Amino acid sequence: MKDLTQEQIEKIPHYHEKWIKIGLDCGECDFEKAKEFARIVYEQAGEKCPDQFYLTDSPTACAKLAVKLRGIEENSEEYSSAFFTELNNQVFGSHESGWLTYYEFIWKEMGVVECEKLQGLMEIAKHVGWWAPYDTCVIFQHKHSEIHLDDQMRLHNETGPAVVYRDGTKVWAIGGIGLTEQIVMAPETLTIEQINRENNNEIRSVMINRFGWARYVKESNSTLLDFRQNDIENTMEALYDTEIFGKRLVVTCPTGRIFVLGAPDSVQTCEQAQAWLGSNEDSEDKVNVIART
Amino acid sequence: MEVIEKMQQFVSKVSKNEHETVKPGQPVRFTEACMPGDRIWQGDLALTIRTSVPSNYNLADKPSVQLVVGNTEGSKHCLDSLNNVDIYLPPVWNAESLKGPVLVVKQETTVLHPTHGDVTIPEGFIVECTYQKEWDKEQAREARARD
């Protein structure tokens, strides 16, 4: 097979919508259905399904229960490591929808029968949040009770948690990047040291955007390379060299705001930085900025 | 006074409408004397006078008044009407594009925006819409290309 038929192509949006709905569903776990389809998952994996089933509210509650069932005390030295092991052992249930949609499509619409082995996972995704299948028991979870996304369907909430579970467990994210509560809810309390210490570039970028670039260049003692009052564009511009983030042009806007724009390392002046920011045309006409509003 | 403080003082005056010359949302206009290459920035949308429509651009089948892709308030750079302008689109035009529509203005047209000032283009001009580059996105793009 080389190409999809028109009929198959027309069915893609149906699968897309169906599985997005499953992935975003905030409903409670259907415990009976969960047990029924867990047995199918074990069977399809060639394993024996245990008789012991539990239901919890969140991934953290599930991991805590799994650690407790292993007989590990909460105050013991091995607790933390065991907790994260159990957190990582979980299956994503309704949050597996991103890839299950693909396999259901190629199974049901393209006749790839091997995908039938995923039927149990497809069914259980409709009724369960994350879950943890063990040899001796199965721990299910309710689905999240709240979820917030941006227009690109990434976890996103600038004023609260992006995901909330029934027991109050919260996940913080902006633009799909997992963050701490402090970065989302109290960025003004971040310190230059905290920002500079963060190793993940994406997280660090969000931190500094929320902390405020103008404040960052001021408090981090970044080096001022150039400053000009641009009377044509009615702006004030300052080019800084920051230790961690390279060159940044801090520029006022005629709407009364300050923006901080990244620039390549080669620029040395505000004029060069502005020229780079606007240089994306093929035309040979020399650009002459006559105003900004 | 430190540069940043000077800038903060400047924007504070502008936003309170206390600055003598810089007023938020001030409308601007290309004059009839404008030449190819003359550019007005409306926020991060650059409107630049051109001599012709690039050969790989096509007349839009379903033209939209909005000149920037997106649903945010910042992306609402919109023509006041579709009646006075022919809109040509680049081969690819999406949220990642640095090049947008080219406008062939048949009668005076204004590009509106909720925050920035309106930009009026007189009849007879060809105007290219391009977007301000973002260093962090450029780097991410380069990183993706490397991967």
C-alpha cells in the first residue's frame, strides 16, 4: 500500500476528534469496565491478570499506594526512589490517546490486523486515567478533573495549574513545558541565581519571560553594549550582552510597553539588531523604516 | 540614571498618555511620495512598499482581512475592507512564516489593529507584509534542522 484512499482520508478527522475527546475527558474511572478491559490487556500480553484491584485519584496517589503495597515505610531511606520508580511504572490510560488513534485507524480502516492486540488498551483508555498493572494487583486512577491547553493543544495555564486531579494533585505547565508552581504563580519571587541554575533551556526561557527581561538584565549585571533614542520609530533601544542568554535588545514600543528581543551574537549595535529583526525579504529594494506605531 | 530605568520612565509616560510626542495607537500613513523599500512597522508586522508582486505568489481564492496568522489579540492586524485590495499569498503561509501576503492596493486602504495605530496605504501601492524575526525561534528552527 502506497497511498490512502479518499474514503480513508475522509475518516481521519473522525478518529482524531474521537481520541482527543478521550484524552481530554475529565470523567471518573468506570471501575467495572476498567477491570473487564484490564483482563483483556493482560490476556493480549500473554500474562495472568491478578484478582486484586484498587482505585486511586492521581498518579501520585497510585505511586504512594504501590510503594505501600511493597511494604516500604514512608519515612524510610528507600521511599523516595521507590516512589519515583512506581510513578514511572504507570501506563497512561486515557493519555495514551495520541498514539492509540493511529493504531485504531490502521487496524479498522486499513486492515492491519496485528493492531487488534491493542484492543484492550484502546478500550481501557476510554474508562481510566493512568493505571499500574502489576503481577499481584492492578491500580487504576480516575481521570484528571481539570485540564487546560493552548491553541496548539499543549498543556498550558498561565494563571493556575494546567492539570488537576481529584485529590488536589496539580501539574503546572505553559506552552507544553512542565514547570513549578512558583514559575507559574509567583514568578516575581524567582531569583537570578535560580534562573541561571536551571539547566533546561526551555524552562529557563519561560522563567525569564515571566520574571521579566528588563528586570533580568538589570539585576544580573548584564553588559550594556549600545543605547539609542530612535526618533524615526519613536523608541528607546538598549543592546545588552547577557551571560546566559546572549545578546538581547531591550526596546520600548510606542504602545507604552517594553519588549526584549534576542539577537545574533554578531550584532554590536541597536541599529544592527533592528536590521536583523526585520531582515527577511528577498527584494533588492533597500529597506528604509519611516515609522513605527 | 540607568538605561533600563530611563526606558521604564519613558514607557510609563507613554502609557499614561503624558509623553509630548509619542502617543499609543497613533495612526500613520504612507504618503504618495513614498518609494519602494519604505517601511512602516505596525507592532511586529512590517508593511513595505514594493515594485511588484513576487512571481511565486498567487492571488488568494478566499482572501482574509487578517494579515497575521493566529487567534491572539496581537495577531489582529486586519484590513478595513477586502473591496479595495487584491491579496497575493506566498506558497506557504502559517504561524511560523516570516513572509505574509502582498497587497495590491486599488483604493486607499487601512490596516487596523486593536493596540497599535492604524496604517493607511494610498491607492496604487504594492505592499509586502513580513514579520519580525525571533532569535529564540530561529535557534529552535536551526536546532530542528540539525536534528
